[in-house]
Amino acid sequence: MTDINDEANRASDLPAGLAKPARRALAGAGYERLEQLANVREADILQLHGMGPKALELLSSALAAKGLSFKK
């Protein structure tokens, strides 16, 4: 039997070290892929409940690795 969370994690390219509260915050706001975050300001992501400086740093690094960044 496959766990629904396992399937969701495979569909997402969010960093593996991202804490569960941050993952839930992003999912609740409709963000599942890094490319989606390139259309959002860093300050807007930081406003999500469960998102902190460490999570934001992980996301910024993951975006940079793909040649992307948060919206300016």
C-alpha cells in the first residue's frame, strides 16, 4: 500500500530538509513546486504560518540551484 504523503513528496521538488510545518504552510497556500515560488516575494512566503528563516534559507538555496529566485 502506498502512503498518500509519499506520493505527494515525490511530486514535489521542495528541499528534503524542509520541516513539516513549512511544507504544510506551502501546500496550504498552493505551492508544491519550486518554480511556483519564483513568482512570489520572499516576504509573502515568510508570512505563511509555519515558515521561518531556516525554511526560507533552504528554499532560497534550492531555487538558486535551479537558476531561480524569489520575485523581487
